[in-house]
Amino acid sequence: MSTTIDTTADALRASILRGELAPGSRLPPERELAARMGVHRATLRTALARLTAAGLVHARQGSGYEVRDFRTHGGPDLLRDLVSLATGARLEREAADLLLVRRHLARGVLERLAEGTSARARARIAAAVDALELAIDGGEALEVIASRDLEVIAAILEATESAVLQLCLNPVASILAGAPRLRDAIYVDARESVLAWRALLVWLEHPRRDAIEGVVAALEARDARTLARLGSPRRKRKT
């Protein structure tokens, strides 16, 4: 449940990410800003502390708070808000960049998996794919299908035994599956995901490094279709 602090921090964060508060600009004095936002100064200070930790503002002794350039001082924790606030052409650009990052990370995941996986790890992946297919067959909502797809990704990442790959790919996958418009574009044909995961399971039985580029190329083609859907009227999901 959101608190006044959450609401205050969210409003300021959105203004910075939208560019309404430009890098290098100074926020109004605390008393004035608190009055504008209709909150107590203590609430505002706590919200500003959160923004400081996120690299969005910087406190200067005797001169208040200065807005920082989040592109150079922020971290991946800002991606979700950045995408959720984007619309139109900007959303398409942000989505294209996220999908590009996912493809590069996917190559790293495949290279690690090519070293070999255990039968137990492959069984966990297969079970997650089965759960995804059941959700599709049962006509579940896209939120549920996206959640099941994330469980497949989690099982695959666990099979890499790489904490680095997990920590890098988890937030990207979560944002892509959680942003409503992106989710609709990715899962308009949800069975495509099942086919892709089953093909991966076959590859995991006898992984070949020379097949990795082909897998990444197929992912790139799928990403291109996703981006095309973002610019088209919403279509009914295929089942």
C-alpha cells in the first residue's frame, strides 16, 4: 500500500525521468516544495533521500537539491519507471533498447549453457514450459502468462549457475513482461514462446556453440515483430 512518502517520491521521480526537471536545475526550497506538494517537510525530506540514493538528485550544502542526469548517475532500478512513463515513439525506442540488451544477455546465457546442464536443471525448465503451455491452453490472462514465462526464464538462468547473468537479465525480463503495452506486444501470440522454449530444450540435450548465432538471429526477428506491434492497434491474443 502506497504511503505519502511513496507518492511524493514517485511524483518527483516521474518529473525527472520525463525531463520536466532538467539536469542541473535546482529544486525549490524544502518549505516551498513541501507546500506545493501538500506534504509535511519531514515527508518531503524522506522522499528526497530516496531520490538521492537513486542518483536522481544531489544535496548541496547551503544551496538545496540539484537534479542530476539520471543517465549517468542512475542505475537499472530506474528502468521500470522509465518504460512505464514512456509513450509513442519514445516507448518504441526504450523497448528497442531493452530488447537489444536482452539479446546480448541471451547470447551470454547460451554460451554458458553450451558448457552443459544437468538433467535436473533441464527437467525444471521443461516443467516451467509445461506450466506456461497450460496457462495458455486455459485462456489465462496475459499477466498470468507473462508470469509463467518469467518462471521459464528463471529456470534457465538457474541452470547457468551464474549469479551475474541472473542479476543482469532478471530486471530486463521482468520489465518486458510487466509493462502492459510491451507485454501485449510480446505475448500477442503466446504459443510462439512455448515453441521457442521447446526448441531450446532440444538444443540443451546436445548443445552446439555454432548454433548460438542462429538462436540469437531468431530472437532478433521475434523482437522486430514485437516492435512492429507496438506501433499497431492492439490485437486480440492468439490461443
